[in-house]
Amino acid sequence: MKNGKGIASVGSSSRANGVNSVGSVATRISANEPLSVAAALAGQRVLITGTTGFIAKAVLEKLVRDVPGIASIVVLLRGSRAQPDAAQRFQAEVLRASVFDRLRRDDPQRLHDACRRMRVVSADLAKPDLGLSPDAFAALARYIDVIVNVAASVDFREPLDQALAINTLSLRALTKLARAAGGIPLVQVSTCYVHGHHRGMIREALAPPARSAVARNPNGHCDVDGLVAELQSKAADVKQRITDPDARSQALIALGIREAQRRGWNDTYTFTKWLGEQVACAGMAGGTLTIVRPSIVESAWREPQPGWIEGMKVGDAIVLAYARGKTTLFPARPAGIADIVPVDLVANSIVLATAQALARPGQRRIVQASSSTRNPVRVGDYIDLCQSEMRDNAAAYPRLIRRPLARPFRTIPRWLFIGYLSVAYAAANAANAVARWLGADANLALFDRLQTTRELAIVFSFYTSPRYVFDNRELLAMAAEFSDADRQRFEVDPRCFDWPSYVARVHLPGLERFALRNTRAEEAAVPATTTASLARSPSA
């Protein structure tokens, strides 16, 4: 640790005079004075969760590269099966990741200096009090100035108990931590799709369920403690009745989908994230809370590098299936607006929200990092842009496209798609029956394509048939509070890019370069001075 001291001693000494750094910043910035990210975050100790994930990596890299005045970045992380030690996991899965390639190349000293100020706290969001002892929890609370919660279980079909633990129940521990720290701000990263099956213009506000009634608190959020307890009871019943691990997991997945859809959400992820928003609002009542809701997050427009991405996101799974000859048909509403936003705009939104919360505390704010009202693109047009680039420049994508694209990709209405699948499965069964009668092999490839198409449709068709647009006026109003220089450095307005350039020159090349890269490339050695300087917290 810095000066050889642990979190408890550093935190205690820094507040020995009862001076809260959050309050000191707030008193320096008047309502009429433009905000400054550098000033708001100078000397602050920022706790961030979810750093092994896509969005949080982008936030962390942005803080390291553009906000050098931060006193410390505290990384909340649990060990994994491959890396039981949290600090080692952080080095292996975060510091060695491609998100830091630019810094390693252009400014390794800045990365080295930032790592010296980082603290890795071994903790578990899925456990009460983060799995920390009372003393460790209190020490952490004394040390930090703001919490940025980016962690999430983003599997749309996660077992209900696991999704609840990460996306909902963790907010009880984090809001408790914020209160124990003296009422410090919490920035909660959610999703625009907490609105579920609501339609039309989706405002930056709390929303009730689309298909069921939940009591509203006078502060505007829904009181969900009873609902959460009911869901936990149902999950516990499944775990008690079913002993086979695989069968139990499938039953919990089915339970989550069933409970989500009957209340007005498409999947367990969006349902449990909505619950998490309500828990956060309840726990931070009267305090400083900003909820940042991204829409569909895809590769970076500019930073840290154009096209930077990790893994295949919502629409990319369909792109990959088409590129690999697994599907050429999908249920979609071509006239609907596809709300896609580059990850760097999302990271910038989170950084601005954090600075605003520190500089002007005492409010609950909700902002949506989205594109559908400022820079809309239709689903059909987005598909056409992807398909045209892949067919016209197939040679540029040897990892993505392994064989010539023989047939065009088409979209059809959902009702017609369901009928098509029924007929296609029946025809495949009949053809294979004839083949077996003639002594030939069954056409398993056809079944594989049909199954891929069906599974993709089950998970993603809700997002390709949108009947809503996400307002982001509050996001733009937040950005307007900052200086001109900060608005340029931390761009959040989706009008900064055009869709043809983004798809053909940034996103698809990014999939080829980053999402489908040889994973061994990410094992490139981090300079010894960087990893060796990473400080650890006392073991929790």
C-alpha cells in the first residue's frame, strides 16, 4: 500500500479532521460555474466494480489516461478459478487486456504511475457486505470517496438466483457501503432496457413494470423487497427439489425467464437490473445517486482505439452466425430503430456522471447513453450496412468470414419466422428419413443451422424488433454543465459519428481485430514495473 499502510490507516488519517473530500469539492464549484472533470476528481479515491467486463475496462482506461489527478482507484474484485488471488486476476484479465494497448505503446509511464495508485480489494458482490469482515468493510468505507458500480451479470438467460445476487442484491451492500462512508455518491450503471415492454419515447426516469403492479414509494421508486423475497423463495424451492446440477441450472433459467416475462420484461437480465435500480434508489434515499443507462453497447468509435471491443455483443452474435453460414434468416422489424452506442461514449458518460455527482451532490439523476433520438439508424439499414461491407470486402475479414457468403441475409416478421421454423424442421426430418431409408447419412448440418437460428431468435429477437426510442436529453444536459474542453475530451453525443463509417470502417474491422483476435496476443507481457507496482489491500 501507499507509504506501506493498509486501507484502514490511510483512510483514517485522511479524514482525521472530519473533512470529507466530496464536500470540499462541492463547495468550490458554484451552480453557474462550468464543471471540470479534473477538478471534481482531483484527490478522490474512486471505487470501481466490474473491471473484468467490457464497459468497466473502458471506464478504467479513460480514468487512467485522461484523469491523472485521481488519488486512487480502488478495484473491487473476487478471485476466479484460474486466478484465486484477486490482484493476480486483475493483472491477468485487466492490465494485460487490449484496452491498455494504446497506453502501453504511447505512454507506459502514465500506466505505471496509475497502477501505483491502484488498490485491489478482494471482495464478492454476490455476498452480504461484499463478503468482507466488519473491520474490512469499515476500513473500505473510510477510504473511498465515490462508488462506480459497473459490475453485472449480462447473460440474458442467467439462472435466477445468480442474476439476483449480482444485479439486484449487490446494491444492498453497495448502498450500505456508501452510507457507511459518510453518504458518498453512488454511480450505478444499468441498462436502457429496464423499461422492458414499454413502448414509445422512453424517458430518463424510473418506470413501473409493464405488466404487473408494484407499490410505489413516495420517492418515486418501487418497493421491491417483497418481490425480491418472493423470487428468492421460488429459486430456493427449485434448488431444494432438483439435485442434478445441470437440471437445476436449467430450471432456474426457466424460472427467471418466466418471472421476467409475466411482469413485463424480455429476459432475466433486464428484469434483475430493474430490480437493482429500485434497490439503489431505496438505499440511497436522500443521498447522491446517478443511474447511467446504456443501450446496446458496441465497439469504440475512437477511444482507446477505433473498433476496440471484447467478445461478441448483442448484434454481433447474429453477424457471426451469418458470416459462418449458420443462418441467413432472422425475425426483425426493419423499420424499428436500432439503439446502438459505442463503448467510449458510454465510458465518457460514466466519467462525467461521477464528476458531476462529486461536484454537485445531493440529487438523484438518471441519464441514458443512447443513440435512437439523436442519431437514429433503422434495424434494416444497419443490417444492410453490415451485409454490404461483409460481401464487398470479404477478404478484409479472414477471421470473421471463413467461406464465401453464398446467400443474402433476410429479415421477416416474427409470426412468419415461427411458421418457417416449423416447416423447415418438418422438411429436414422428412429429408433425413428418406436419406436413412436409402442408406445415406442424415444431413446434420441443416439441423445445426436451424438450431442456431432458433436459439439466436429466442435470445435476441426482442432487440431486433424495437418499438421504442430512448430519450437522452438529461445526458446532454449533464454534459452541458462541463467546460468545452471536457465536452470534447469526454464526448457523449452520438451525433459525433455517422453509421456508414462506424459500421464499415470501425465496428466490423474491430470485430475482426479485437473480438476474434488470437487470445494469445492478450498474453503479451506487461512491463514488470507496472505489475510489480500494483498495490493490494489486506486480504478480506
